[in-house]
Amino acid sequence: MNSPTWIDVSTPIGLIRVFELHGKISSVNIAVSKSSKAAPAASKLLREAKRQIEDYFSGKLKKFDLPLDLSGGTEFQQEVWQQISKISFGKSLSYAEIARVIGRPKASRAVGGAVGANPIPLIVGCHRVMGSTGKITGYSGGKGIPTKKWLLKHENISASDI
């Protein structure tokens, strides 16, 4: 079995570590600590992921174009992640709207759990999902809500505090 390889990207929200497995981006960790272990030689895909992330933070990129592996979750989580991946830069949806789109209108809380379990934050823009009143209800990436606020401001998405 192959082990994942990774690349680190310095960003305004902290160090981001992007992992690749079997030729696809398999996970993204936001605001990680610099490891004493050296990263393996970065593949072409990881170098492209780094370039796209840097372009996103510099304002040059609004849509990531990378092969992703979202197969690690349940069928429900995968449905939610697919919907999140369709939310455009500068736009947002509520948990309830996603629940309706996937045909489970009463599953807002379960959608929230799936959003929090997103293995590829930033690239699959879970920061674009909010409460039905436009409130920030949480964020599991980086430093939590301050990270989400930064990303929303970067994309000119208005939101209200908890």
C-alpha cells in the first residue's frame, strides 16, 4: 500500500499541508505545525496544488481544478461534499439548503456533521456553508471560527457572528 505524500504551503491563515494518495488530493490540513520530518519529494500534482492555493490567497484563483479523492466518507457525507464542491467562490449556502438539494430536507444537522468531516477543506469550500440566518455556526479547520471569518472576508461573503 502506498503512503500519502504531502506538500506544505505557507498562507495568511497558517501553514497548510496538502496530501496526495494514488494521484489525487486526499486531504488538507489547515494551520498545521511545521514538522521536523522532511516532506517527500513533491509530485507534479502536489506542486500544482501548492500553486493553486497560493493563487487563491493572492486573489488570482477562484476555482480549484485538482483531482480529489472524496471516497473516504459515508455515502451521505460524499453527497454533502459533492454539493459543497459546487459552491462558487464568493457564494454561500446554508446547511438547510444543502439538505434540500440532496433530497433530505430534514437533515440539516446531519449536513452540519458532514461539513465538519470534510477531508479537503479550502479546496472543497466548507467555509462557504453557514447557518440559515447567515450566521457562522462553526468551523473545524485551522483556528476554527477566526479562520472561517478570514476565508469569508477574502471571498467577500458576508456573515454574522455566532
